Amino acid sequence: MTCPCCSGKSYEDCCQPYHKKEKFPPTAEALMRSRFSAFAIPNGEYLWETTSPNKRQFHHKKDLQEWGEINKWTKLEIVNKPTDYKVEFKAFYTDEDGNPQIHHELSKFKMIQNRWFYVSGEFLD
Ligand SMILES: [Zn+2]
């Protein structure tokens, strides 16, 4: 299957190795893409584990899993060129009532012991 992150690659050659923990995403953008795919699959555990350890208390695996399940994730668009630590994106999805939605966010990431983690996001219009 084609990877949900819209890279144009197959899932096996794109985000799946990250989800299976065979390797770690090399950049903040790669992590962001793999997190979008993890909502689409969904894989709440991966979303939780790639959240910065000091922010995990604000998130729950079950909620992340449910948020992935109730929405249909249709497209990811990276907006502007990502910097090392920030990625702006639009996540397109259809909510449980069948309404198309766009989640526009500027996400912040950080690296701890050579692994990227999601820190927080600023929601944009
Ligand atoms: Zn991917």
C-alpha cells in the first residue's frame, strides 16, 4: 500500500520501519510524517512513544488511538520548508460526521539521544 504520509513511496519503504521500531526517523520532518501515518493506521502507541518524555503525561495512548480511528486521514501537506526543529503542516481528514477538516499546525520537535520527539504544536487557521 502507498504510505499514508503522501511521500509517494510504499508504506514498507517509508513509515512502516519507524512504526515497527526497526529504525528511527532521521529528521523532524520524517518523524512528523511517520506520526501522521500513525494516525492513519492507527498506531496510538507509536504516537505516544514519539512524544517528548516530559510531555507524555498530557497524552494518552488510548485517546491517540481513538482519534486515529474515528477520523479518516486523507492527506498530509508540508507547508513551507521545514527547519531542523519545526514543521508546519496541514493534515486533511474526514471527521466522524463525514465533514472534511484541515488541521493546520506548526509542530516543534527535539532530539534526545539521537532520537526525534514531538514536543508541542501551535494550531494555525
Ligand atoms: Zn510515510
